Amino acid sequence: MKSYQTTRNQCRLYRRKMVEQKLMGLGLLVVCAFVLWLCSTGTTPEDQDATALVLLFPLSLYMLFTKEIVIY
């Protein structure tokens, strides 16, 4: 009975972490959209720098579509 409970708890924890990870991925996509909007309204080259998107966008897609848990 104990091994069944452990497996059940692990499954529940896995699902909870996956939901949390997918919400973080969506949050990062919102941040990417905000950065893109902010860069499109900039007037100087420094205001139009979107280097953060190079790191945040692939990370958010990976967090959304992977079946592995990448957060702790």
C-alpha cells in the first residue's frame, strides 16, 4: 500500500510541477510580448534593443512544450 501511495504522490507532484512550469512559460511569453512592444516604441538604438528576446523566447517555448520538469 505504501508504494501505491508514493507513486500516487509522485504523479500528483509531477502534474503540479508541470502546470506550474507551463504557467511560467506563458508568463515568459507575456514578458517577451511586452519587451517587443517596448522595443518597437523606442526612438534610440538603445531603446530598440531586444536582446532579451534571444534568451527568453526559446526558454518559454521549451517550458511550454517539453514533458520534462525543468523547474525546481
